[in-house]
Amino acid sequence: MAQVAGRNLAVSWVAGVLCATVIGVLLWFALPIVPVLVEFVGAALRDFFP
């Protein structure tokens, strides 16, 4: 990690872990839409390439 003047290494690690956790939770909430998205893309490709 790059050292920035006035920043604590422990605080930056905690902030990084919190950010990674938020991204993980958002991905977890987005999982139910994956089958719908796959069906949508499949239908679009079937229409585009008959």
C-alpha cells in the first residue's frame, strides 16, 4: 500500500475491508437477477441470429 502523509495504516485497512464487504453484499443482493439477465441475453441473441 502506498503511504500517504497523515493516513494511518490501520484505518486504511479497516476502510478497505469495509469497502470490500459493501461490494460483496451488493453482489450478493444482485445474484437473483442473474438468471433473468441470462434469459434476456439469450433471447436477444436468438432474435439477432435467427
